[in-house]
Amino acid sequence: MSPALAAPPTLVAILAFNARNQLAVRRLGSKAGLPFTGTDLAMATARLESSFTVHTAPVKYFTAEAGGRSYQVFFTRVEGAPTDSEIAFQSLDTLAATPTGLAPSLAVLLEKLEPHLVDIPYLDLGENDFIYKFRPAQERNTAIYAQDSAASALYQSQLCAAIKALARHHERTADAPVTLDFGAMRYVIPSHFGFCLGVKNAIERAYETLAENPDKRVFMLSELIHNPFVNEDLLRRGLRYLQTDKGHAYTVDGTSGSPQLWDTLTPDDIVIIPAFGATDEDKRRLVRCGLAVSQYDATCMLVEKVWKAARAYGREGYTVIIHGKSEHEETKATFSNTRRHAHAVIVRNLAETRLLAEIIASDDPAVRARFYEIFAGKYTPGFDVARDLDRVAIVNQTTLLMNETLEIIEHLRAVYRAKYGETEGAARVGGTSRRDTLCYATQVNQDALSRALTEPLDAAFVLGGKNSSNTYQLFRLCEQKLGAKAFFIQSEANILSRDAVEHYVYGHGTGNTESRPLWANCTAPKRVLITGGASCPDGIIQQVIARINSFFPAEQLRSVELVLADLH
């Protein structure tokens, strides 16, 4: 080929984003559009650094043809304002709304961004970094959400603080329960209960954000945690939610004809991602709006640990089986995150796993075709049963029972061993301890409760939100031991009298409660176990104790001060 006909050289284009995920573009003029290009990365980087001295290392994301040229496209995160006055930041939504004002090459590259939008907020993080690390105890900001009497009563409990100080020798290891001797009533409290570190992190992030931004609209993607009292207190302080825990968008005035709050977002607003995480679809919407995402992402480290495991399994050629509830925010986020790296399917429990196992074990096309009906809406697009069930790895929704996840893993291993032989079958199933995705916080609450359930008990109260999966798992353990004397409640208000408790029947919709008898008589002493799910504030536990104590004459009760003295 003669020099005159030679293809133009490939150019390097660096797309520079700020903390709000807005793109740096050159204003209209002779050099409108892409400001940081060059014939190689060094030249493009030099042009970048003439405007931004602080930036992350450019990372290549894709190659595209635009305006008769081939571009290698890199992303970087920059800090500060550009020194070049011709460069300005604009949100991707704004740029998309004015396509005629864009340089043709920039317009083409923006069309190629969609699959990569979810990466933009985290350009400053390495693969092994976590979005929001747990704060050590000395860095906790416990005062931030207890600035008035109502919040103080919700979050703070002298009794719970004393129990934790006495009984918790290690955050990850269950110890013996503590008995609070009030005389007429004795309460058995597990060593571990209530808020986990991920919930504490998310709550502090929410209250700090509200306190630091009094003049801005602050939203939460959905409920911060599955506890109505925490969420109501945040609403009282000005927080608003964009959507329900099922992903249904809220509107401006609450009516179906009103605009969705999503559509009113501006770059000046703040949206906090809750501890459950968020789907890629929701994150892309936030990025397009030009909002800061990573700064307000309160995804729990242990949820993100599951995502990292799923990514690693995908790279090793496994299809990922997610043990979880397909309607739960965390499972939806895990499924969305996983599908970027691997095919995935969600199984709810061991019963559904057995159905999947029958399909895996069979080579009959008719049997295998049942997969698409049984798991409709719970597998990734393009899933091929003949191809994608050859090798599987299991991760879980962190709030479920560990033993159930382990049963799922062992059942699938048995199926693969039977089909492929001992050695090959074992190699076809991932989910080992080397990449353990089980949440230690959920598990230690369950372990501590199991130890407490060995005590002689007259009743058990499990406290948590109606849609709290991990709380329900605690209730299941109590129900196995105590039957109808195990109660799932939200607060002391559900203890109607010494004769009746308003017990919540989990899984049948909000408001499905039934009145259950507490005791046929109220003769003392009684031994009652009390525990709370990972989203239950300590204050509610102490309020339940006070409520039950109120059924007894004062002369039959010891004071809180005496009980605290026992603990100390």
C-alpha cells in the first residue's frame, strides 16, 4: 500500500471524569470535543496533565472507530478544576441531550460508554480494594445519629452496652449468653445480637451526610436497612427514598401520575447507596445524572466480598449459582454485578437446588429445557443449559442461614460426583473456604442464638423489620426450639398485654400479623430470650425488656441499676 493510501494511525483518547462522574470536554471551537488525545498514551497523558495535575493512572477500556479514525479509549479520575479555561465538566445526560453540539468523534465514543458506566465511579479503586471499609471502634461516630432524645432512645441502651462489653470477646466468635436477673423476670441475651458492622457503617454514613449537607436534597436509593424505626428517623431528618425495597420508584407527590423522583435528580443532589448494594442499572442512572456515587456508596464490605468471589469464579470459567431471594435488594445487586463476569442463576433454597440438580444430572433435552421455565427471570440473558451448567460455583445472600448454603454446596457436589466421577465431579463445583462468601456477622448472631437456646426458656422474642431476612432466620431457629412461644416482633408495641403478642408471620406481605398468647398466667419467675437482627437498634431491645417488666408489680422487680451492677 502506498503512503498516500495508508490508514491514519490509531489515536489514544483519555476520557477524564471528576468525582461526580462528569466528563471533561473541550468547549465548542476549532478543537471542540475530546481534549486529551494523542498518537500514543504518553502524548495523551501529557495533554491531560496540562489541565489536571492529579489523576489516576489511565486504564484502557475499549477501542472504537470514529470519524474515520481508530481510537483506543482510556478512563481516568481527575481532581480539581481544569487549568485550561476551555475545558468544562458536563454530565453524560447533558451531553446526550445535545448531540448536535458534540464533535462527531466524541458523540461516537459516548455511544460506546454504556457497558462501562458502572466502572467510572470506582476508577480510583483497585480490584482488591473495598468501596467502604469497616471503621474500627475508635473511629466510630456513634454520637452523629443520637442528637436528640428520640434517637438516643432508639440507638442507645445501657444494658446492651454492658452485655457486649462483658460477653463479646471476639467480633467473629459467639460466646455464652448473659442472663439479666430482674427478679420476677430473667432475660437470656446472646453474646451477639443487633447491629452488625455493615449496618453501623451505613447508618453513620447516612446521618453524617444529612448533617454535612443541610442545604442539599439527600436521597437514599432504597431503605437504608430493614428496620422501620431507623428509616422513619432518617425521614424525619429530611432524607427521602428514590424507590421501595422491591425497586418500585417513588413519585414527587406520591401519586401514580406524578413525575418519578429519579427524574428530578440534578448533579447537586446526593444519593446514598444502602448496605445491600445497588444494581448496575441503578448505578448507571446515577452516573448519567452526574452525581457522586462512590463517595456515598455504603455497600457492606461482606456483600462486596461476595461480588469479588463471583467475579473470580467467572474468570475461572464457572457459572455462578447465587443462593438468595430473587426479590431481595442484596441478591438483585449480586446478580447484576455477577452477570458482568459470568452466567448466573438464583436458587432460593435447597428445594429449588434439587430441581436444578435434576436438570444437571440429566442429558435428556426435554428435562434440561425445564430450566427456562422453573428459573424464569432468575438466570442471565443468553444462558445455555447445555453449556453453562458444566461447572458451577456457589455464593450467597449474606443474610441467609450458613448451614443452608453449605447444604446446597454439598448437594451439588454429590450430583456432579455421581455424573462425572469423584475427582472430576469435585472439580466442577466451586464454593470452598478459600473464597468463603458467608457473612460472619450473620453467622455469629446465629451461633450466639443457638448457644442461648440451650438454656431453659419460657419464650423468645426476635426483633427486626418485617422485611428483614436475617431476622427471620433467627426466628426460625427459635421456632424450632420453642414453637408458638417464639415471637417475631418489631418493637415493644407488639407486646399487647401479658396475655397476647402481635406476632408477625413472615413472608406473606406487610401487615399479616396474628395474636398469640404469651403465658396462660404470669407467675414469676419467667426466663425469656431476647435477640435482634442485624438491623435492630439496641434501644428497642431495652424497651422490650421494660415493657415485659411492666406486667409485674414493682416490688417483684430489681432495678436496672442493680442489674447493671451485676454485669459490671
